[in-house]
Amino acid sequence: MRLSELSGKEIVDVKRAERLGVLGQTDLEINERTGQITTLIIPSNKWFGMRKQQSEVRVPWDHIKKIGSDMVILDLAEVEKEEE
């Protein structure tokens, strides 16, 4: 699959049924030797009182469950387990 085919697809967490963003508004980590995508870096904006705080969610490529015609389904629960 080409990067251009991924652009514009919604990113959804299957366990929480939560929309995380749109590919094209996220960053990708790419292996320089192979050219393969290794990680999706999804910005996460959180509001604390009147202040907006930015962080990111890093999702390894192997945690993507399915790439459909208009969405990418992933499992963040697996990512959180690995971080613990």
C-alpha cells in the first residue's frame, strides 16, 4: 500500500470506539533503510482548565488491526500494555 492511499483515512481505536485523528494530520516514523512505516504518531490535544496541552500517542505499525477503504482500525489497549 502506498502512503498516498493512506492519506485522509480516519484513525479509530477499536476498544474505545474513539476517533483519534486523520492520516495526513499525523506524523509517521519511517525506517530509513527499508522505507517501511514503523510508527504512527498521533497528536493528542487535552484541555486542562483554560490551558491546552499537547502530547502524542505513538502506535507501532504492528498494532494496526485493519486498514479499510476509509478508516484505519487499531488497538491502543495493546500499546498501553506494552508501556506498563
